Amino acid sequence: MTASTQAPTQASARTPPPATRPNSAAAQVRLVAGREISTRIRDKGFLIGSAVLILLILGMLVFQVVLSSGSDDTRIGVVDGNAAVDQALQAQGEAFGTDVEVVALDDEAAARTAVEAEDVDAALLAPSGAQPELLVMSGDAQLEALVQSTVQGLSIDDQLTAAGVQLTPPPQVDVVALEEDAEENTEATVVAVVGVLVLYSLLILFGQFVAQGVVEEKSSRVVELLLATMRPWQLLAGKIIGLGLLGFLQMLVIAVVGVVGALAFDVVSVPGRLIGTVVTVIAWFVVGYAFYASVFAAAASLVSRQEDLGSVITPASILLVLGFVISFQAAQDPNSTLATVTSFVPGMSPMVMPVRQAAGAAAWWEVAVAVVLMVLAIAAIVRIGGRVYAGALLRTGGKVKFREALKAERV
């Protein structure tokens, strides 16, 4: 009695839980996922591509800094000036969108020296005289218009004062912005477009990784050994999950570098909108990857050679390219019919909807509908694509037809 009751207890103690058994479904999926990660993370092409994307983001940030710091300030030297001239130049500079710094100069010789040495952008001689003169190194239409408007305004004021005419101060115009968040939306849209560019690159890259891996295993007959120990859906799930985790980590690293760089270089005025837009793009990457990875894997299982891979993944690639191109049009006009409709189309929505969200043109229910449609499309593709994958995986030689793969899976 005692021995018989203890034996099952000892046996059960030695038996691992179902979730951790070596042959369990979860263990098989984890095994394939780990193999995909370890294989790709050592690939030179993957590492070089990641470095190029990061350098591209940093380069765009540096370029933005160079553009924004190009002509914010204007230094104008003045000979024989006064406080009224200085104030008039600075006020006119605000109207022209530049900060004017007035530098007092002793005489014309000092003015010429300052302009030639590029200590000032221009030098104004005798602004209150009968014949003012502006010294510049080369023609600058905006600078000339700024100084001309200032001198004309001062001349009119002097003539009115001499005639004894006293003008009342002009009324202050109250500016009413019909779209208060227009500037913030524009900034967020630019961030979204850059994010979609990275998203598109990673979807293409990891979609091809999935497809190439399927063909490599099929052509080398490695898949026959793998399917001797696991089911087709476990192999497919492990491949998609493993590469998906790697792609998600790469997207996360690029996002962190981009956000930190943007904040460090001070190229954004609303950090909250920047972070929110980046999180949105990352979320759409997860959904988009699940969609395209399933399509690419099922399509790649129909062929046995890398040379034939392009013919079966072209339709999905075209859909991806169309969504990417339309995202730029959505940045220009997020409320257009084309942008609105395609933001709901599964496969295109991961690239179009983030741009519309950043531009403030997508309501919350529109985003919810787009996500639901994507989830339904993914469920259908996983179900049908999984059957195609299982039916075509062991069939080598020429290209397998879609219907033949489905029939083989039933058998």
C-alpha cells in the first residue's frame, strides 16, 4: 500500500508541468523563436541595416538643427543712429520673422570693415539723413526690404512731426487661430512620416527575413527534420514570433535614439506629442508585422527556390509600397478621400493611419475601426495562410498552387 501510493507521487514529481515539457507546444515555439533570433542577430546585413537606420535618424536630426539655426538672427550695424532707429529696426525685424541685433558703428570706414569681416550682415549709414546708404557684401532681398521699410517709416514720422500732426497709436490686431494646434499637428505629422519610413523599412526587412527563412528550410530539406518533432503551425509561430521580437526591439532602439536625439537637439517644441506619436507608430508596427509576416510566410511556402520568391511575395509588397506612398499624400492632406479610405484598408492602415492621427484628422473611433479590421484580417490570414503553409511546406520542386496547398493540408 505504501509503496504503491508513493510511486505515482515520485513519478509526478519528476514530470515537468505541461507548459515546460521539452515537447510541449510552447517549448517548441520558443525553441524556433530563439533559433531565429540567434541566427539573425549574428547576420552582418542585419547589423549594418540597423546601424544605417540609426545613422539616418541622427543625420535627419542634425540636418534639422542646421536648417533651424541658419538665419534666426540678423546683425545690422548703424552709423549716426539713435534709440528710435534701433527700435524701428527691431520692430520691423519681428514683422519679417527675424531677430534684429543693432550694432553701433563709429563711421563709414568702421562700417565697411564690419561688413567685410562679416561681423554684421549689413551696415546702415545716416538712417535719418537725406540719403541713407546700406552696405552689404551681396544682395539680400529680405534684408534690403527690412531696412527700406524701416527708413521709410522713420521718414514719414519725422515729416508728420515737423508738420505738427499728432497721430494716435494704431489699433492692436487680435489674432484668432482657427486651428490652435496647427503648429503642433504639423510637427507631429513630420515625426509620424519619419516613423512610417522606419516602419516601412522594417516591415520589408523582416517580412523578407521570414520569407527567405521558409524557402531556405524548404530547399535544404531541413524542414523535414523539423516537422518530425513539431507541427507546421509551431514552426510558423516560432519563426514569426522570434523575428517579430527582434524587429520590435530594433524599432524600440531606433525610437529611443530618435526621441532622445530630438529632445537633446531641441528640434521639437512639444515633447509629449513627440513621444505619443512614436508610441503610436510602434503599436502600428506590431499590428503591421503580424499581418505581413503571416502573408510572406504562407506565400514563401509555395516555392522551393530563392529565385522564385519574388513572384509570390510581389502582391503583398505592392500593397506595402502603396500604403507607404499614400502616407506622404496623407501628410499633405490628411482629410482627403484617398487618405481616409486607405487608413481603414488592412495592410495600408499601419502606414496611413499614424500620419492621420498625428495630424489630428483621425477620430478615436476611426482608429478603433482600423485596428479591428486589421485584427480580423490577421485572424483570417493566420487561419488560411497557416493551412497553405502546412500543405505546401513539404512539397518541393516547382511552384505549388494555392488550391493544391489547401488540398494537401486537408489530406
